[in-house]
Amino acid sequence: MTASYKIAQAATLLGVSDDTVRRWVEQGVLPVTDTSPAEIPGEALARRAVELAKAAEDPTDVLSSARNRFTGLVTNVIADGVAAQVDIQSGPHRIVSMMTAEAVRDLGLEVGSLAVAVVKATTVIVETPRG
């Protein structure tokens, strides 16, 4: 069984409005199933997600082996002596980083600052909904 998603689900997964997904369907950017209500095939949605991510990549002069880069806004900074916690909101994703208070000062991090969270991990847990 191939996964497919309703317009509202597709919009949430892509981080856009329902109207944007409908417009992409009308423009032929995203195909729909012939079911009622029409749904977006999972494979097509995945391709569009990759296209959007590539288009949103920040041009940078930094080379890195990390591929998981989340551009967002700093929403919270808690610095206490030596350590600090920095929260970044990147679309629907909240990334929390622990670092030194000195690094926070050196980077000029404060609520509202633009920041990129770079994640390099050896373990990634994948979950799927039941049913």
C-alpha cells in the first residue's frame, strides 16, 4: 500500500498553507490521486519536500560533513555561569542546544537572533504512526 496524504496533511508536512498545496496541484507541481477526496501520493510529497529543502539551503562558505542544518530564530537563552541553553525554532522544529555561556556571548545569541543549528549524530530514531 502506497502512502498518500490529504491536502491539509501535505501542507503541514511541507510547512506551507493548504492553499499553497492546492495551487501546486493546480499548477501540476504536485500530482493527486483519483480518489475522493484527492490525496497527494507520498513519493511525490517526499520529492517536493527535498526540492523545498534544497531551495531553502543557506549559501555559506563553510564546508561541513553535517547535512542536518536547521535555520531558525533563537526563542530562548538561559545562561547560568558556565553553561547555557539555547532554543531555536526552525519551522515546526524546536532545537535545543547546550553550550558554554562564553559561546553564547561570542556568537551574540539572544532572543530573535537568526541562527543555524547544525546536527551531527550517530543515532537517529525513526517512528511511524500506528495503523
